[in-house]
Amino acid sequence: MQILLIEDDLLEQARFSQTLTLLHFEIIIIHAEDGQEALAILTTAKTLPNLILLDLNMPRLNGIEFLKKIRTMPNLKLIPVVVFSTSTNLSDINSCYELGIASFIQKPFDHKQYKETVKSLINYWSIRTLHTITPK
């Protein structure tokens, strides 16, 4: 399984990667620090990720702007996107669902809860992403 993690906070990137290691998940993680960098990665990739984990609050191109862009691109619009954010803004959550996200998960601050959330997330999506997505 390959995941594109779009997260501008380097500590959060490390936290997610370390949690995967602690849980013994062998997953390829591609990091992008904002939506603009993620678009560049996606438009040049030979193999697309099975899942996109998206933070909302980022510089240059935020999460909602990123969603608007990929939903207009035929080869990218079907990649499942899970928003993984600290945001609790109901307007943001509704906008994300209107733009076709698969799920919205609020990042837990507690380490144990965070670990359990990541474990559930990966278990769920590893069952549902059994194929490799190739760009057209």
C-alpha cells in the first residue's frame, strides 16, 4: 500500500511515520508539505497512491483548495482521500464531504488514541485498496 501524506508540520509527518513503524505496517509513505507539492507529485507519478491523507491548514495550497483541484482531474479524482486534521470547523468538514472525501478524522492529541486511530485507519484502507492505481 502506498499513501500520500499531505502535511506541512514535519513533527506530524514524523509522528505518523513512527506510528506506522511501531505498528509494524510496511507502507510506502510519500510526503508532501502542501497541496501544491502534492499536485506536482501526483501529476508526475508513475504509480498513484492507494490513499491520500490530507491535512487542511497548509501554506500555498490548503486542503480544500487541493481537493477542488484533484476532483477536476479525471486520473486523480477517484483516489480516496481521508482528511486527517486537527480542524473541528464544521464548515470545513462539510466542504470536504461535498468535495468527495472518503472520511474526516480528527487527529487525536493523546499518543495512545493516535496510535489506535492510525491502526484502524490503515487496517480499514489496506483491505479496500488491493489494486495499484496507474495514471492515464
